Amino acid sequence: MPSGQQARAQASAITPGKQSPDVEAAPTDRVLALFGGHRLSPAQRRIAQYMVDHLTEAAFLSITDLAERVGVSQPSVTRFASSLGFSGFPALREALQPIALSAGTQSPDTREEIRRNELQAAVDAEIENLESLRRVLADPNQVLEIGRELALSTPLTVLGLRISVSLAEYFAYAARRIHPDVRLVTRGGSVAYDALLQSREAGGTWMLAFAMPRHANETLAAMRAARRTGLHVALITDLTLGPLVDEADVVLTAGTGSRLVFDSYAAPVVMSAAVLQAMADADPERTQVRLEGYEHAAEQHDFFLED
């Protein structure tokens, strides 16, 4: 008789597929799709981030006004549009305007009328993050593919520094139940480099890194070190642009809640659980054997309270 956790692992296996045609991408996601797959300079990333953050305004600005608000030159804006495949800034603006208008129709938030305090506002923001993640996971193929790669990497290195330590620890703790060799790195500098080098020399092929705000330079250094040793890098982060994203082979994005003094991580935790599920799906026989072993050990040592 499978345990509860074993049954959940079997019942929740992810089904590959393509995004349903009736799932309409959010305006922000549509704008990000214009930038996807393009290597942007720091100035261009600032322009892109401004457009994401101020979509309904940026889509109707002149090139002069946009350059002034972002703090770049007008030629930088022109080069940015060209790098995305547009003939110039007017063509980019024309592509942005219908997206901005659709965002405008969604802007009145009726939930504001029923909010009573900042805690409810924080929960609402997290719900929005989860809704965005739900749209991303409408096509699960990227998560399935990275799950297979991480499952095959032995050892598998999991990196989380500073505020991201807790997410990395959660992932590593769970991953050890379905993977034979998971190595957790929570310190930067030479300690991280030694651990990454040892992992690669032992046959590892992938590192999974967590990077939540404020994003640490140590994380960027560790990702670059991982790539120098020959490891591929998968990144779970809230960022859509920037040097951390540029250093990763695969990026899984999940927004963080920032309405309270300390950020909250509902969406990154769900994304982590989805990747763990994909790893379990990649080798169901190994998953079953390892989960049974953990359940047997728990029963022998009375690890858990009786239900």
C-alpha cells in the first residue's frame, strides 16, 4: 500500500502539453515575450524594465520623453528597438500600444474596495503572483525538461545564498528523497567554488540556483564559477532581465511578494515543488524505491506523530 507521499507522487505526475489556446497571456507577459531571447545591454535592460513597469505610459511616449525618463540617450532607445527586430522605435511603440490598451481595461481593481488592511493587500499580491505562475505553467514542457536534466545530474548541486538559503534548503531536503546525491551550497566565495568543482569532478552536470531579492553579487559569482567548472545552471528567480538571467542556461521565473517588511515566496515555493514533481516523473521507479525507503526508516525510528 503506497504511503500518502508516494500516492501523491504518482497521482500528480505532470502531463506534457502545449499552452491551451484559450489561455490569454497577461499584458506584462506579452511585453516580456517581445524581449525574450534577445541579449540586451545594461542600458537596454533599463529601457525594457521601464516598459514593463510603466506599460500604459511608455507605449505612448515619444522617443525623447522615454529616453529622458529612463536616463539613456535617444540612440540607445533606437538601438533597443532594432535589437528586438523592429525597424525603429515607432514600430516598437505601435506593437506596444494594443497591449497597453488591454492592460488599461484591466487596471481598475475592484478588490481595492474590499481591502481592509495591508495584510490582505499582501495576500492579494501573492495571489496575483500565483496567477501569473499558473499562466506560465499552462505549458509545462520547460519544467518537465529541466526536471529530467536535474534528475540525471549525479550529484545535483543546489545553491542558495543569503535570503535564498531557505528556498534552497527546502528544495534540497525534498530532492534527497528522490535523488541519490544532492549537495547543498549556502555559502559563497571559495567555499562555493570548492563545492562546485567537487560536484563537477564527481560527474555532476547541473546546478540549480535560487536568487531572490535583494540579489547578491555572491550568487552571480557562484553562477559564473559553476559555468567555468562545466556545470549547466538552472535559475529560479523573480527576475526577467539582468546579469543573473544572462548567466543561466534555464530560467524559471516566479514573482515574490513585496508588500510587507520581508518578502514572501508563495510562487517560488510552488515553482520549486513543480520542479521536484518533474524530477520524480523523470524516474518513477527510482522515486518509488527511495520514497518507500524513507517511509520504512521513518516507521522504524518513529520520526512522525501518528495520524
